[in-house]
Amino acid sequence: MSTGDGPAVTSRMARLFDVRYVIGGLLGFYGVVLVIRGLLDGAAELAQAAGFAVNLWTGIVLVLVAVAFLAWASLRPLGIDVDADADDLAGPSA
């Protein structure tokens, strides 16, 4: 691997493990599950919640929050100072 590939790989790996993507993905997954569950709820489930579709509305809110997290992560990526990291790895000059 050449020295020119190092910072690009490091930056890409840092963005891959950005916690906002993980949170957005999990909230989105659970939101979709709840939306599907809310659409499949019958009269008995709605009667228990006084006619309010709790699963459906909670799922919709979770999906919206997940979209907000994913948009935030993609619009404002992590700022990584690559030059400072390269200087630290080089060590003291002799």
C-alpha cells in the first residue's frame, strides 16, 4: 500500500463507524417493524389502546428520527485532521 492510500482509507473507515449511522440504522429498522406491525393491528389491539394506533405512530416517529440521523451524518461528515495524524505517526524528526 502506498502512503497516499493511508489517509483516504482512514477517513473512509472513520465515517463507516460513525455512531450516527448505527443509531439511524437501528431506529430505522425498528421503526419499519413497528409501522408494519401497526398496519397489521386488528380491532382488539386498537381497543386496548383506546382507538389510538400506538405501534403505527411510534414507528412513523422512529423512521423520521432515523432519517434525521442519517441525513445529519451524510450532510455533516466527521472532520478528521489527516495531517496531524500523519505527523504523529512519523515520530520526531532527527
